[in-house]
Amino acid sequence: MFDGDVHGTVAPGFEAVRDEFAAAGVGGAGAQVAVYLRGEQVVDLWAGDMTGEALTGVYSSTKSITVLVAALLVQDGLLDLDRPVAHYWPRFAAAGKDRITVRDVLTHRSGVIGVDGGFTADELADDQVIAQRLADQRPYWRPGSAYGYSGFVSFAIVGEVVRRATGWTVRHHFEERVRAPLGLDLYLGLPSALEDRYLEVLPAPQRPDWASGPGPRSITGIGYGLDSTPPLDQVAFLNTRRVRALGPVSAGGVGNARGLAGLYAAAAFGVNGQAPLLTPEVLGEFSMLHSTGRDLVVGDAGQYALGFQAKGQRYPFLGANAFGHNGSAGSEALADPHSGIAFGYTRRRFSPTWSYPEHDRLVAAAVTSALHAASVH
Amino acid sequence: MFDGDVHGTVAPGFEAVRDEFAAAGVGGAGAQVAVYLRGEQVVDLWAGDMTGEALTGVYSSTKSITVLVAALLVQDGLLDLDRPVAHYWPRFAAAGKDRITVRDVLTHRSGVIGVDGGFTADELADDQVIAQRLADQRPYWRPGSAYGYSGFVSFAIVGEVVRRATGWTVRHHFEERVRAPLGLDLYLGLPSALEDRYLEVLPAPQRPDWASGPGPRSITGIGYGLDSTPPLDQVAFLNTRRVRALGPVSAGGVGNARGLAGLYAAAAFGVNGQAPLLTPEVLGEFSMLHSTGRDLVVGDAGQYALGFQAKGQRYPFLGANAFGHNGSAGSEALADPHSGIAFGYTRRRFSPTWSYPEHDRLVAAAVTSALHAASVH
Amino acid sequence: MFDGDVHGTVAPGFEAVRDEFAAAGVGGAGAQVAVYLRGEQVVDLWAGDMTGEALTGVYSSTKSITVLVAALLVQDGLLDLDRPVAHYWPRFAAAGKDRITVRDVLTHRSGVIGVDGGFTADELADDQVIAQRLADQRPYWRPGSAYGYSGFVSFAIVGEVVRRATGWTVRHHFEERVRAPLGLDLYLGLPSALEDRYLEVLPAPQRPDWASGPGPRSITGIGYGLDSTPPLDQVAFLNTRRVRALGPVSAGGVGNARGLAGLYAAAAFGVNGQAPLLTPEVLGEFSMLHSTGRDLVVGDAGQYALGFQAKGQRYPFLGANAFGHNGSAGSEALADPHSGIAFGYTRRRFSPTWSYPEHDRLVAAAVTSALHAASVH
């Protein structure tokens, strides 16, 4: 619980979000929360050792950026999700991967979640290196027959497809079309000039006991990067300047709650009086459930829309087509077209249990506030 | 438990069904049970405030009618299950639904389980209105990627396909080919002349506490109609004359246990010395498991054959290709080709838990009696 | 626990396997364990009333042979997994099975797990009889829509395909290309001259209580052969000379731990200084996950690669592409490309619980020993 040091503002009717934020346990370090209601920011809060402007590692919430860029390219007719990856990148056809589509990769159905022998920490910083190694790898399951989440590597395939289809990287598209025009505090490749705003991610008080868990070469181990050399240290990952500078598209993003909420608000509702970045048709396609049932990596806890997580499966009080992405260390970001909210949350310190129950309470408070506001208007 | 007021007859060897029926708790109101053995009625019982002739709402057991009509049309070569719905009904192709097949709809794999914004109670009475709204809707999951039960609306798509493929409604086909020739007490569109035999459905003593359950706009909420305006009152639904008169094909049927058992007996075994309505090939196709694993709406409890519920998954003592359909308020109907029984059951009062454990005991008693009869003959 | 009577040898560094073997409870009868490390035998142990040379029934570990032969034929270009079975065997197209592929059968996705009415014990001894009856049967689920293990019959389809595609039976291929050249103690069709080495399988002290379990005509009952006439007595099955002589390819094999381990060592790593029997590409294809999620017959416990069981799903400390097959009475066999081990285990007596926890400890000891040996070399 934050002892009286919650800062920032909430619009009338959203006080419940401040109350839940003040009551959240976040491991004795800082956190931020931001909420938009149909394109207008209604919550902007921070506490502990974070300011509203502070930046930290958002890990897999980074995938929000990558998927948004893919969606914009689909909208522009530059990317066809049902084409094989090998159409854009012929080398990827090796080892039985010729029919894997871009949609398969975005929905975690490709089976290409790592490489035999694992990656090195250096390799994991660089999407082009990751992509080249994945290109030679046999899938770990028959493509399309199941799905399993890959935290740190599989979206490098999306990155390579985007680069080859358009000549621009995901980072470049994001910067030009989204981040700079909107002034979002969310970076794929953090400029050195902003390094002084970066707050290091902090480890959990205790590490999770992987010894009794999945082996490093199991499907689960591969999906979580436990097979890397040395085994992936998630805390060190984004605390490494090279990672922040290169900004791998699976989990290498840096930002704050405002940036995360702003991205989803802009995508689904529009901000600054502008139209939403995505048309209803593209938004509908990307927010529709694609991968359900047991996640081969994570267990039962997955459930994906098209690249985005299906947030209505995670939070049953949301609408069926809510979408977003969370990340290690506890970041969370989503849009819920039904209630009209966009939500962003970051915290500095990993949870020892890898679960973040404050997400449920904060999102519920935001949605309840929004639906109540709608009913009185 | 019925205190000594069970009426009707059982054939020798089927006394166990009467015993189980007498012992059933049905919320202090009436119930009926009927069983056929290979086309001959062997159980005809009623109790409480129902007579054997009484009619009441059978809810989703109505789908038995709709699927039987679809099967007859397949048998006649008038309906091709693997054609897109849009082949018969072009407007349905909107919003990414062009490749959804009739089989997808019958097996709950289409993703078209409701509409954004929900239906009104008035709309839910009228299949043509439901169908038009569904035609414009984006599916809630990628068609074919998963399955999820839709209680009140999705079979309106089947109804529209039947109407467009043949010029006749499901109701008309059923009346002409099944109900009238066989004299079944089971109606899709209850004639006003029979209204005096209708006994109102009664609410459970307490309503289930949806407040702690799925949100109205979640996949589960949509599948159960919780997103309607006002939220669907299932008790009121069939107690509304307009619903009974129009007879929506998903859940708008009225009948009694004799009618339900008679339909399944006629379909699978033949009654009155006639051949079964369905050929072995069509029966085999429609009773074969199609959708298994987790039901996106219901949770783990689904499991469908082709339109019918896969009753061998529900009752493991039945044969692998037993098929049927149950309905709200506790109706149940099925055929088990292995033991030769057809079974029908109705009750007036909803259970507060939405579970009906007397089903298990009644069906088991019927099957055990039938298998024992076969072994002594 | 074996009281001091463990015999045989272990290579330095593999003493932990002997310790686990000595501690294993195997129902007061004999057992054998053999381990290869990259083609060299490092463990050869036996205890109780078995010698190292003794042969006993390995049940579904037999499928290791059948799948290996199929893989060799794929490697030779003589078998195309994605062709319909009916391409090789036209009669199989009956009853809706025209599009079932060889891959579907190997991955338990065909739905053809038994026949209406069940088999007789005599029929279950003879693959050609099984195959002919399966050819006329409608699948129990829509082919490809799910998977469910068939213990005793479905691989007869593979046998029929092999015979028709090549003119030789699985047994003949195995004998000529694998068993005789390598001198493996593993037989599909036990020669009468070796009958004196056969030790009868022993029943569990108590039989499992199927009465409270699945019905004989349920999907589960059919998959386990409970619908046979009389219900399949698994103990009697391989204790019948006719079964051992005919060697049905689903579960009719006889061998010892050396033979099982030797097969997997030869397939994945090569023995006697020879190349592996399977190329990396074919090995990769056959060890890749194909069928995951709920097994319609077994419940949650399945998970298949291509014909082989996906052992990395069974033992999370193995690599993601470990593969093998276990069998009733407690045989287990596998290869783990990551650690380099091949493992074989047999025991005479069924467990009353149908579970064999010594597998976990023995395989873990073998893998830990192998990885430790690799790290010190």
C-alpha cells in the first residue's frame, strides 16, 4: 500500500481508481496508472519512487506496439496476414515452415518459439539475429495445431516481415506514424537523450523457484527463455542499455503508463480529437479471439486475439472484444471498446509470484467508473 | 420427491424408471418422463401438477427439431453442410463471415453467438429479426478455431438457410414431415387452439447469482443472452404467447416428454412400425462428435455432435454416438442407438443451480432396463 | 524395493540409475532397465524374477516399432503421410473416411478407434481382421477435429497401409532393416524358438474398478477395448501364444529393456558406430508435437508427436522433442535428443493404479547422469 504518497489527477467519477491504486501492494517500489475514456485522459497517477514522467521496462507490453504496426500495415494493404511468412522472407521456409502464415505467428500458432540450443543474452537483444536463427529452426509443434506463447523471440519474425514488406522497421513505422505525432511516452529503442528518465526494473524479493518447475529445454522453458546461455535474466534484460537502444519488438520496449494507455486510446478511440488509428473493420479483426484453450507454454492461462491478448478472457467483466497486452514486472495495457476505456499500468518491481492482482482491481475500478459515467450522461 | 402421486404406465422391466421418477426432486412442481425402446413406448409417467398431455416450454431441447429438419434436408440432398451459409444467404458474408459453413453453425464453431449491443426481448422472439442482425455481426472468435454454445440465437441462421434453400421454414418442414404424421406433442409455434394445455414455466426458488459471474458483454454473457435489453428473463421467455406462437428455432419450442421421446424414437429407430426417419448414414454423420474440449461460453461442459449434443460425453454409460439436446428448466431428450432407448423429460420449475441431477438417474435407469431386457430376450 | 538382488552393470556416472532401480516398487516381480548414451549402452540392469535376457509383453511400446518403420518408409519416399489412407487402401474410404490421412492415424486424430459392437478377443490378435473391420466403420469423431488414443486397434490401419504401399508387412520391414541387423531383443511376432525366454505378464494384485468408470461403449471404453467380447483382458492378451506369434502392430510386441532402449538409440543416435537410422529431418518431423490438449479417450494425459508419444510433455525435465512410447504393465521407452539418452524399461506385473511412478525417477536419473557426464567431459 502506498502511504499517502499517490500523486497526480483523476477526473470526477474516477476516484475509485485512485483508491485502488493507493491500496495496491507493489513491492515497496513505484507504480503508475493512466486511463483514457474515449480518447480523453481521466486518470494520471503515480506513486512511490516513480514520477508520472518516469520510464521503465514494459517487457511484453511492447507487443502492443508491434501488433499495432502490423494492423496499420494491414489497413494500408501492405501486409496480408494469410500469406506465408516465406512470401515476404523466403529463407523462413526452411525446416517445414513454408506454410506458416503471418497470422500464425501473431496468434502464437507457428510453433517457432525458440531454437535448439537456445540463444545467448547478446542474441536476445537483436531482432535480426533472433530472426536469422529462427529461420533455420524446425517448429516445436505442428504449425497451426496448437498455440503457445513466446515471450522474447517470436515477434522478431513479425519484425522481419514488416521490414521486408515495407523497407521500414517496426520501430520506424511506430515512430513516424504513432509515437512522434501523438507524443507518446513509449519507445521501441529508447533514445540516449531520454536515458536519464529510465528507472531500472527491480527484482522480486525472492526469485521464483524454477528448479521445481519446467526444464529449460521443455516447451515451457523454451517459451520463457530458460534455455538461453546463460538462462535469461529478465530483470537484467531491460536494465541493459543495448537492449533498450535496439528495442527488440517482442519485449524490449520502454515507457510509462501514460504511453501505454495513450497507445490503446489512439488505436481504438482516437485522441486529441482525431479518428481512431484503426478502422472498425481492422480493429474488429485484431480484437477477435483467435487462440483459445490450453497454451502449450503457459498452461491454461493464455487466450489470444490477433497478436493482442484477449482481455475479455482475462477480465470477465470486460467486453468480449477487449484487447491489450501485459508484460513482465507487472505492466498492463488494454482497450475495452464496450466501456470506452484505455488503460496503462507500470510498476518497477517484479512480483515473486509473477502475478499482479492489483491489475484486476484497477481495471475493474476504471470500467465501473466509465460505465457509471455513461449511465449518468 | 413425489409423494405417491406418480401416474402413468411402465412396461415390465422398466419399473426402475418409475422408482427414480418418484424419488426425483423437481422443485415442488410437475414433471414428465417418457421412454421408447426401439420404437415402442415403454415408459409414460407424470407427476405433480402436470398431466401426461400437459405442454410446457422445452427451451433448447427445441434444437432437436431444428437439427432433425436439417438432417432430413441433408438426406434429401437439399442442404449441403459444407457449403458456406452465404451460398444460401449472401448477406451473411458480411464482416468476415463468407467462409462460415452450415456445419460450423450447427457445431457452434461460427463465433456468431450474438450481436454487439445485444438484442431486445422483442427481437429474441423472432428468428427473422435475429438472423438479420446476426448477418451484420463480426464473429466473436475466428470461425472454426473454437466452439461456444449459443442458447437463444445462433440457430436462427440455420432457420434462414433452410428457408432460403427450400422455400419452407423449419416449422413448416417439421409440421409436414414429422409432427403431424406422427402426432407428436411437440410444437414449433404452438397453435392457439392448444394454448389451454400450456402450463407456465416456473422460476427457481432463488435466481442464480450472476452478479459474481461473467459480465454481460463477455463471451459467456453473450452466449447466455445476459447482454440483452433487458437481460433475458428465461422464465418469461416461453411464458410469452408471442414467443410460443412464433416458435424461434433455437429455444422457442413447446411440448411434453412424450413428444420429445417420440421425436428421437422416430428419428433413430422408427415408430408405429415405420422405418427410422434418418438413414444410418445420415444418423451416423449427425451423431458423430464434432466439437470437443472447452466450450468458450459454457466452460468445460459442452461437447457437440452435429447440432445435437453428444450425450455419450454427458452420460458415460451411454454409447459413444448417443445424441440429443437438453433445455433450460430441465428438459432433456436423447436417443442411444446402443441400448435402443429414446428418452424425453420435462419439468416446470427451473433449478436454482441450473443442474438437474435427476437426469442422470432417469437415463441410467432407462438404459439399464433396456440392456437387461435385451439380455433376457 | 528390490532387496539386494539388482544385477547387471552401469557405466561410471550412471550409478544413480541403479539406486533408483533398486528402490523401485514393482509389485514383487521382476523388472529391467537399459540406457544408452549417444549410441553406447551405459545401463543394463535387471532384478526380481527377470534376467537381462528375459522377454515379456511390452504392449503399446510396440508402437515404437510401427512408427519407426513408418518413419523409415517416409525417409525412403515410399510413404506420404499427408496422403489419404484410401490412396493406399481404397476400401478405407467407406463411411466418411475418404480424407483421413496417414498422419491423422499416426497422431490419433482419425476417430477410428474401434468398431460398433466391439471386437472379439480372437479378432484383436490379427491386424488384418482388425483392419478390415475398421475399414467399414464410421469414425467416432469428425476426423482431424480432436484426438484420442486407441490402444489396441488403430495402428492396424498403419500396418495395412505399409503392406499395400510396399508389399511388406511392418514386421518384415522391422525384421530386415532394424531387428536382425542390430540384434535387438524386441519382436513383432515372437519366433517359437524364443518362447522359452518369454515370461508371462502378471496381473495387478487388484484389478482397477472399471465399474465406476466409463461405460464399455463410451469413447473411453472403446479406446481401451472395454467393448470387446469378452471385455479385453490385457493380461491374457500377450500371454496368449497366438497374439505373440502374430504380433499385432498396436500392442502385440515382446521384448526386453535392452531391445526397447536399443531401438531408440539406433533411431536417434546410431549404435555400433553406425549413423542414426533416421535423418535429422525425419527425426525432427516425427518428434514434433502434433496432438495436444485433452485426449478424448484418456482425458488430459495424452500428447503426441507423430506416432510417438511426446515425452517432453510427460517428463518436463526432458527436451521439447523427446519421443517414445510406453505400454501396459509398465513398459517405457524413449529417446531424448537433448541429453543423448535412449531408455528402455519393462516390468512383469501390472500396477493396480495403472500408474508407474518409478518411470519418472528412472528417466530423471538417467538424464541427470547424462547431462552431468556431458558437463565434465
